[in-house]
Amino acid sequence: MQRFFLIAVALIVALGASHWWRHRPLVPSAGMLVTDAPEQIDLDDGASLQRGDVMLHTRAHFAVTARVLSREDYHMDAGASLAPVDLALGWGRMSDSDVLKDITISQENRFYHWHVEHFPIPRREIETSSANMHMIPADNAVRRELDRVRTGEVIHLEGFLVDASRPDGWHWRTSMTREDTGNGACELVYVESVAPATP
């Protein structure tokens, strides 16, 4: 029995080490890496997409080039089968290492948190130049690409902002602006393509 326990512990440690190695942070070059804010084109009449028992309703075309400030993978919550990873993304001065060295960033429970001892840039600029985004891969190829994304990397992704719902009454709404904060401020992104971008 003890042997099986030790084997299980070793397997868990090995899987954890493999996950850390695949997602180990990159050290990007200095300076502001991304100048443009995300691009969004709102849709008057969006399409409906069925994903298992979840209905997605497209709200806007969406494209963003951004620095990955943090990533968090989800396996157990109500949205994990739909959106297995959240990416906290930054653009403008929130893509600059000189700014980010003074900001502590973390993610948990589908939220993105930041903390400063002193503000390297105005608070409102932090709020409007970064966001936590829930990623819904359009297919297995996109899911594999999302799994390769690392903190510190600059990526470009395209797809749609969507609302999600199930027949049992469960729903998940996307933010439609980068100006909001707090509960409901995260984007729910149906990702059709994602790839590393050249800063």
C-alpha cells in the first residue's frame, strides 16, 4: 500500500513539474511591448453556437495583441469544461516591464488581482489597460495553442466576445468594455486563433 502511495505522490509531483515547465514565465525585452488597445466590433444580431449543452451568443468581433500578465487553468468549477484557462492580459504601459515590476499580479476564482505599494502609473490606467479574459477554445487546435501560452509572452488572438447559457438556467455574461472593474468585468472570449506576436 505504501508503495502505491509513493508512486502516486511521485506522479503528482512529476505532473506538477511538467505543468510548471510548459508554462514557466518568459522574460520579455524592456519597454512597452504593445501599443494598441483591443479591437472590438459590436454585432447588432449575433450568431448562436452550440457547445455541448452550452449555447453561446456572439456579441462582438474581438481581436487583441497583449502581454500575458498571468494565466490560471481551471478544472473543477462550473465553467471549466467551456473555458479551461483565464489569461490576464496587458497592453499600453501595462505591457512594460519597468511598470510591471512594481505591480504584483495574481489570479484565482476567475478573478485577476493586482497590488501596488506605490502606483507606477495612474490607477485608472492599470484598470483600463489590462483585463482578465476567460478563454473558450473554438477547437482542439486552439486549445493546444492556449495550453502553450506563457506568462510574459506577447500573443495575438482573434474571435468573438460571447454570452453563454445552459438550459438549467446557468449563464455567463461577457464584459463589453475595457472600462469596467470588479465582478462582471471579465471578457468571455470564443477564441478562433491564438499565436505568439512580435513585440
